[in-house]
Amino acid sequence: MRIWGGGGDLTPLKEELEDLNTKFTHLLDALATFSKALETAYSQSTEDDTELENALAQFKKCKVKTATHLNAFINATESPQALENAKNLAKSLEDLANLLSALQESHAPLLQGTNTSHNPTQSTQTAQSTQSSNAPKVKPLWQYGANTLQAFKDYMKAKDLGSASAWLELGKMAYEGIVLYPDNNVAMRCFEKAIELGSVQALVELGKVYMENGDVQVMEYGSGEVISGEEVISALNPLKDDLESEDYLTIFKHCQVFKDKTLTNCQEKAKELFEKAVGLGEGRGYVGLAEMFLYYKDDDDMAKTYYTQAMQFLKTQAQKGDGEAYALWGIALKKVSGYHSKREVMQLYQKAIDLGYVDAYDCLADLDYERADDYRKQGARLGSGECAKFLRPSMDNLPYEGRDDLEDFKLAATQAVEFMDRLMECLKIQKFVALHCRHHRVFLRLLENLSLAKAINGHIGLHNVERYEALLELKIKEIADTLDRPNARFAKILGRNQWRFDAFADYTNLRVFAKPYDSGYQRVNTEGEVEFDDSLL
């Protein structure tokens, strides 16, 4: 095996590197099949074999390490890191080959008893065909667009066949709450499985979960160690057992049987994962490091350094068809160069959108505030949860702005109808993303905006307007009840939103909320116009 030395442009060697990658993949497939043969032989053995058991453990560890280097090698064939990754992969494969030879020699009689070891050549050929079908390469979630349920089905099948990418995407779905219930614990387990199977990107995603809640992260409420009675009593004794006392909530917090299961030192763990991903050629690792230093350590200079390094890797990944990498490349460029590079950043976002990464519409919205609403509506209509979460009706240019003539029911009703039209547009889009595309976090915003619509209706009476009926009567309590699980942070947020009829607090300038209106003999008809109602005479 030839490993090149020195630096310089690797482009002339691209074809040879790709050929080397193919050979590596075939060898790894063959070794995976041999691993299965070893496990079968060991399970069929009637005697304890400590040596074989230890060899199997070493084999699995070495295989995971090799798969990780292979993934990095694939992602970095055109970067300056390609040579280093090739060396790492070569070393891992040499270790595997040596282990394979030693095991074949020391356990030949045992291996001959298995069906897979009668014909070594045939076994290798079978490994190459079977393993490739058993570990399919799946599309990332963003390429499915609004069809998230189909993505989930595909990933569930592929993960059973050992697909690292499927485990990675399932982790993202659990983290974001798409189809799967929002659950960091499930997400972390999926990412860990993906890492075990060689996914470098899963290192970054796992690091993001570690980083999310600062340095101490609650994994499962009330599922940790048992709390001793003395510990609880000593905490409660100094407090006043009084409903009017400020100690009441403190008492409630101490009334537990089990401690919360937590993770500590999370930021350091996240940093280690990001750095490992960076070492394996994943540009997203640099983005994770940049965000850590920008938002948690308040170190703009270090963050810009990492964003600059990220761009080099993300460019390579983007040019291979990674739409998300184009968007991240644009974000990194914006962080480093500011609005001086606005035109170039917008081009990168557009390339991401052209490849089907619709969350990039939200990036465009952050870049162009004047068109932000339009961009987010475009993205949300295509299934973007990031865009849908931020959709809110605009207060700009409403009729009869100001506080004059607040007693006039017609003025209030006319303004309310215009605002409701804007609100209903948001609700229809959010209903699509939350219920059809199954973005559970968008469901929270849908509940908020729906409570706003019901509050307006309760104040002014718009239930007769035909175009509002379907959404005002939307039966989502059952869905909310299904999502409402005990001891989960998302469930707590859901509970606050399910009956949240004070959402209009952000819209105090609307006439409809200025005072309780007595419509007299007027009502809003099915067309949304105020008319005289002689039935009230």
C-alpha cells in the first residue's frame, strides 16, 4: 500500500484515492463477514474460550475505529487532511488484517465448523455483495422535504441493516421532534449507535446535544438514584410549610423520591466530540466549536477563527452535493465577514435551496429582514420546521391603527378581520408543518397562534366568517394529549401552551383587545363584513 508524503495539491491523485477507497471498503466488508463468522463459531462452541472472547472484543473495537477513519477518508478525499486520514485508515486496516491472520491460524478447527468458512474466496465475495445491501446509504432528512414519515420508515428499515446514516438521521429526528417525540436521551443513544458504526457527523450532533443546556443536562426527570429520607428531611426542615410562604415552591422541588438523571461536564464533552470530528475531516465540527465559543464563552475572536477553518471543509462537502453544508458555509462566512459578504452568502443559501435544503430559507430571512416573512413562508410551505416556528402575523399597515374611537365596533371588527386573515395564513402553514410533516416543536407555535385566533373570536365574534370556521374548530386537544408525556421538558412546554389564551399579550395595540366590545345590533357576517343584525331587536 502506497502512502504519499509531503503537501501540495491532491487533485491529480483524486482517481487513485477513490480507487483506494473502494478497495478499503471491500476489505472492510470482508472483515465484517469474518467477524460474524467468529461470533457464530463462538456461540456454537461448548467450551469457554477466553482467548477468542478477548479477540472478538478487540476485533469489534478495531472495526469501529476503522469504519470511523473510512468515513473521514470519504469526506476528505479532496482536502489537505486526506493524506492523514489515509494513513490512519491504512494503520487500522493493517491491525485488522494482522488480527484476522492470527485468529484464522489459532482457531482454524472451530471456524471450519461454521457454514461461512468452507470457502474463503466465496465468503469474501459474499461479504462484498451482502454487506453493501445490508448497510444501505440513506438520504439525509432534508432531502425528503415534507415527506418525513416516509423518511422515518426508510431509516427504521436501514438501521436494522447496520446503516450508520440511518441511526444519525433518527437521532436528528428525536432531537428536533420530527415524527419522533422530542427526546434528548433517545437522540443521544441513536447518535452513539451511529458513531459506533462509523458516522463522523454523529460526533458533531452528539456534541450539540451535550452543549444545549450548559454544563449540566437533565436526561430523565426523577429516574436517577434514590434520595435518602434524611437528605430530604434536612432540606425541608428550615422551610415554612405555608401556602402563602415563598418557600412553597422550594418545598415542592424537594418533594422527590428519585434524583434527576443528569450529565455533568457537558461543555467539555461537547468540545471533545467536535474536535474529534474536526480531526476526521467534518466541517460541522468547526461550526460546533465556533458556536460554543461564541454563545457560551463569549469569545468572538476564537469563534471567527473556527468559522474560518470550517469554511475550508464545508466547501469540499458542499461541492459533493451536501445542501446543508452550503447553508453552514454561508452562516460561517456571514459570521466572519459580516454584511460585507451579503451577496456571496445569499448565493450559498440559494445553492442550498436548489439542492433541496429548505431550512436555508430561514437563513435568508435572517439576512434580509425586509423579506423575512416571505422567505419563511416559502420555506414553511415546503416543510421547513425552522421557518414555520418563526411565523407570526404582521401588525404593519393594519386599518384603523391608533387608539381613536375605541367605542366604534365596526372599526375594531374591520381591523380584527384583516389581522385574522394574516393570522389564518400562518395557521394554515403551521398546521401543514406540524401535523402533516410532524414537526412537534412547530405544534407549540400552532397552539399559541390558535389560542390567539380564539381569543380574537371571543372578543369580537368572528365565528360566522366562513373562511375561519375550519381552523377555529380545529380539534387538536387529542393530539396535544397524545404528545403530553410525564416528566418531559417538551411536555411541560406543551402543557403551558395547550390552554394558553393570553397569547394576545404581544398584540395589545389591536383594537379588539383594547376593551370588551358591545356590538349592539351589529355582527360580523359570513363574508367578514359588519352588518346590522335585526334578529337582536
